[in-house]
Amino acid sequence: MQLDTSELTPVVNRLKRAQGQLAAVTRMLEEGRDCKDIVTQLAAVSKALDKAGFAIIASGLEQCISRGDANMDKKDLEKLFLSLA
């Protein structure tokens, strides 16, 4: 399954924001910041990555259905979804 990159611009933007948030977590750890602040920021990174992953899978699924792509079966799609669980 080849994804249409033109549809994934918002996902790329979300991943870039998550990358910045992760860098902030690293800085916070190095600076000895409060645990609560670090965990809150880390949770935000995790949520952003999950949303990006689900958006990628949804886009891929939509493309498979619209194109009649037989490269992925139900088990393959299930594995993708469960990998984000």
C-alpha cells in the first residue's frame, strides 16, 4: 500500500509538533524539572503520535477501499490497528 502524501500534510505537521514536544521532554529531564510537568508533556507527545498513526492508517484504509487495493487483507489491517494499541 502506497500512501498519497498530498493527503498526509496535516499528519506530517502533527509529527513535527510531536518532535518538538519530545525535545522539550528531553530538555526538561536534563534541567531536572518537576516530574508532573515532564509526564504531562510526555503524555502529549504520546497522544500526538497515536493520532498521527491512526490518521495514517485511516488514510491507507480509505485508499485501499477506493482503489480496490488487494495488497492488504483484514489480518494486515488488524495488525496495523493493534500496533498502536
